[in-house]
Amino acid sequence: MKKRTLAALLVGVMAFSMTVAGCGKEADGGPFTPTKNINWTVTSSAGGGSDIFTRMIADVMKNEDLVNGQTVVVTNKTDGAGEVGRNEVATLKKDADYQLLTFNSGDLMPMVQNTKNRSSNFRILAIMAVDKQLLFKGENTSYDTFADVIAACQAGTKVVIGGSKGDDIATYQALLAELGIGEDVLTYITYDSTGDAITAALGGHVELVISKPAAASEYVEAGSLIPVLALANERYTGNLADAPTLSEVGDYENVEVPVWRGVAGPASMSDEAVAYWSEVLGKVAETSQWKEEYIEANKLIAEYKDSAAATTYVTQYEADYMKANGIQ
């Protein structure tokens, strides 16, 4: 009996050891596969361009069964203009392989201006697309065209634009510089997301709103937002085609500040998880749902870069931006 008990015990110990070895495979450099919920942080409000981007990717991951049947839980964290959420991800240690972050040029710009965080505080997983903006007016705005807005500003009438952070502000500043109009006349109100800025425009609290096509699409279809200026080098297509570029409005150069849209993880994310998420995001970029329902529907430019290429690109973008703005 004792021999049988000892043999049974040894079998149990061997089975336990094999289980532990299997559980530790990721830590030993084996491939990563998620076995529980994935948390995804978005540092802007629900309904904005970043939120739509994130939830579309999560939806594709689910529909294409790309995450081993696990659930992607999206959380919007806007405290401190999103810096609190970004810092939480950057410094996360526990379950870092299960944490994703929507990370765009519009997130990077205020981050390097206002905090010590840099892109190197994250693992850059992929760039998925390039986005551009337009100016829209609400149904009740008193200006018919953007030429009317310019004339009003030149006459000293204050006009208010609403928009989100980062790239929206950079686009607004580029527009001011080209028009030669001061911030005291063509003023800007910053909202937590493009969705919040659109709500302000619909309510008549601002005359104009800067938005990417994704966030404005349903309102354009409903006729409650009307595109008046394409902030790009050429006109958009479809229901945005009536909006002229700035060079068509007057003797100006076009204003275009492309927005790259990407995904990052915590600095402590393992190499195995980085490789996994980079590959999964590449698979998302190849699906018909992503191409048709996100890229084509929202007039974006498809621009997938894997982790290595995206890291190089973002690092250079950050260096150029910091140099241009005198940031050490």
C-alpha cells in the first residue's frame, strides 16, 4: 500500500510540475496566447474618433476569433486630459500582457508637452491608419461657408471652434497661421473628445467643430453637421465632397495635419505578447470588415505598420515634434 501511495504521489507531483512548466511557458520565452479578458484603455470620451477606432478593432477581433475567444473590455479614462490613463498603462506591472492602449499622434503631442512620459515608456504595437480632419458647422450656425467665417473674423467678429486635444489643436494652430488670424478672434475650446465637441456644435455652443470623418459621419448623414472645409490637400469623397480645401476658399495654402492611429502596451509587456498583438493587429488590418466598415466608410488611409516599423516611426515623429516645439 505504501509503495502504491508513493507512486501515486510521484505521479501527482510530476503532473503538477508539468502544469507549472506549461503555465510558465510565456515567462520562459514561449509564445503568448491570451487566456483571460483583455483590458483596453482609451484616453478620450465615448463617441469620439479614438473610441470608434478602438471598438471597431475589438469587434473585428471578436468576429474573426483572433484573441482565443477572450473578451476585450474597453475603458474610457479622460482624467487629466487623458494623461492619468496613459500613465497608468505606462507604469502597469501586473498583467501587462493583457493591457492595450489606443495611442495616436494626438495623444503623444500633449503627453510630451505636459508630462515626462515619452513613447519609450510604452511598447508600440502597431499603427493601423492615417486620419485627417474637416471643419463642420451645425444646422443653426449663422455662417453659410468658411469664406463667410474668414470675412467675419477679418471684420473683428469672434468665431468659436470646438475640438479635441492634440492633433485637433495642432490643426487649428496651423489654420490660424495660414489665415493670419489671431486666437482672440478665431478662438478654440478644447473638449475631452471629438464627440463632446460635436455635441457642443449641435447645441449651438460653438459655431464650428474640427472632426475626423469617423466621429462626424452619422451627423452628416442626418444633416445636423455640414462639412465646410476639408483640412487636407484634396477634397474628400462621398457626402463630404462639398467641403472645399483652403486653397479653393482663397489665396491660401492647404492645411493638413495627418493623424496616425496606433495601439500600444505597457513598458513591461513581454516580447512574446508584443509579437502576438502586433500580429493580431496585422490580421485585423487585412479583414474586409476593417477595410470596408472603418477605413473606407470613414475616409481614412490604410497604413498598417508592425511593432518594429511602428516603433521606429513613432520615435522619429516624437523627436521631430519635440525639436520643432523646443521640448527637451
